[in-house]
Amino acid sequence: MAKIIVAQGMCAPIRPQVLTALQPYGFKPLHVESYAQAEDGRRARDGALVIGNDRPQCNVAEITVSDAAARWCEYVLLRSHKFQLMSRPLDTRNETWAAKWNTLPRAWTQAGCSTQAPALQRQRRPQRTRRTRQQQDGGILDTLARLFR
């Protein structure tokens, strides 16, 4: 299991935001532990607002996912632009790639067996029309053909 640590300011609880960002992608197993952290690194669990006389500087979330999904999870979190990565990057390219986008990637979904593909509709060909004698008359080749008859 891999651990990703992200942080954000104290504006809102971090755990619901992490779960909202990761939920469409179906990361399993997924475990999120969140806490507030003061400037000196002391922790207050469950989002406590005061650690002694100091106010916490940020909300921190430790996300534990499978090794197979860890790099993708890190990328999705960075691409949401809501979190700052505090752990060592699992893939150094993720920060560069995530900076290029303003939205989250579209979640992949698989249709079940009961879903049927839409039936293809045949396009109708335009009806052929017969040319009348008047339409065929005219042009240089028609004139030459009439002369040699």
C-alpha cells in the first residue's frame, strides 16, 4: 500500500474534498486520515481548530491506496488543484502534467452486459431519376452524335 500526503489551507475540512475528488475513479482500497497541523508540525486529529494557544496552519490528509493505483491517485489529486503534495512524489512527471489542465480527467466507466449498443440506421440513398430526352439533348457530344446518325 502506498501513502500520499496532501495539504490545503484551513478554509474547509480536507477529508470530504479528497473523497469527492477520488470517488468517481473508484480507488479501492482507499483510506483517508485527516488532521490539522500547526506550523511546528504538531497534529490535532478530527479537525480541531486549536492546538494549545496556536492555530493550525493547514489541514493534512494521508491517503492510503494500493500500489497499482497510487500514481494515478496522486495525479488526480494534483490535477484537482485543491491540494499541495507534502509527501515525496511517486511520479515526478505528475506535477508537470497536472499543471496543464484546469479540470479533472473524465472518469472511465464500463457499461454492463445488459446495455445494448444503439442500432445502426441505414442511410437512404437518393432515388434515381430517369433523364428525359430533353435533358440529354445539348452539349457538343450530343450535337456530334446527332450529325453522324
